[in-house]
Amino acid sequence: YVLLLFLLLFFWFWISLPSVLFHDPNSTILEDENGVLLAAKISKDGQWRFPESDSIPLKYELAVKYFEDEYFDYHLGVNPVSLFRAFKQNFSSSKVISGGSTITMQLIRLSRKGKKRNYIEKLIEVILATRLELSYSKQEILNMYASHAPFGGNVVGLEAASWRYYGRSAHLLSWGEVATLAVLPNAPSLIYPGKNQEKLLAKRNKLLDKLQVKGVLTIEDAMLAKAEPLPNKPFPLPQITPHLLDRVVNENY
């Protein structure tokens, strides 16, 4: 009976992860042969959400790891130390002030569409995050997170955020710009470009200081990055070939 129970639990664990995590509609984008964005149309649900990327800039990768999950490369979806610390902080304050979630757990929470934050849901996130790590590489998980994280307003995903807030691809961003985008998903409804600028600036600069302490940035690079202005009004996306874009949309390519 013990063996049977173990096999049943293992079977449930193995099938617990959906084959596709996200079913959201994407924006329609047109690029030239060199990957330059020519035109874009907002998704059916009113979000600027580009198709999932198969790569992210190294700058962003380092920034988001040091901000969200410094031990991302070493855990199996869950960081027990962070979870225990968060539980202790929340218990002592009688309210949720820290989640202790890894990037993998955050990805699961994003896929579950804003379920209420409670201990049962946290346990589900732990189970599914562990399962996710067994099927995907660290790089794939990070790419999915970057593609589906909220960046304030109706902007979803790193590449869409880069174009909306800086008017260019994420691979062309500076350290100050990358650090800004790395901290945005932490509180997208509270902090985004054009709103609560002081809080956004403090979060960005704290991350840049950490990158300097960890040896990712020199003191000079960190100072220059902190001197960069924050984005304010979103950029319109390129519309170089609007007629071709309409044709693609109408023909459902």
C-alpha cells in the first residue's frame, strides 16, 4: 500500500504541470530579416504582449537574478531559506510583507492568473515550481518569466516593455535601463514609469548598488547608471509598414 500510494503521488506530481502554461493572446509584430521591429498591433485583450522570446540580454539576466532570486541557478525551484525567512516575517507582523518566492515560483503564480496569496496557494506554487524545474532548463524558465512578467499598465514582457518605455529592443538597453525594467514586475500596479517615480528610482538605484557590490558593475558604471533618467511617457511602437501589418492580421498569419 505504501508503494502504491507513493506511485500515485508521483504520478499526480508528474501530471500536475499543464503542458502549456500561458494561453494569452500575443501582439502581432512585424520584423525585417535583421530582427528590426517594423510594426506592431496590440493583442486582442488590450495588452502589449510580444511572443515569447528564446533569449534575453545578459544584462537583464544578471539584474533580475540579483533583484528577484540571487540563487536561481542553484535551487530546484524553491529556496527553503527564503521561504522560512518570509514565513517568519509574515507571522511576526500578522500580514504578508514577504513572499520568499523564487523566479520559478513567480512564473507559476503568473500562469495561475493572480490566485489569492495564502499558504495553500504557496504550497501549490512550491509543488509546481519543483515540477517545472524538472522539465525546463534554467534559461527556458528565465525566458518565460521575462516574456510574461507584468511591467505596469498594459505592458507585459521584457521586449514589449523595452519598446514602450525606451523605444528600442531590450538587447540595446543600458545598465540603468535594464535595472529599471528588472524591478518593475515586483510591484507593477504600484510602481511604473510616470507614477511613483521616487519609489521606482529608489528600487532601481538599490539594485545598481547591489550589482556594484557583487562585482557586476564598477563604481563608475554604477554611478553613471544611477544618473540616467527614468522613463516617463510610453513610446508609440513603430508603424513603418502599417498596411503590411493589417494584411498579416487579416490573413491570420
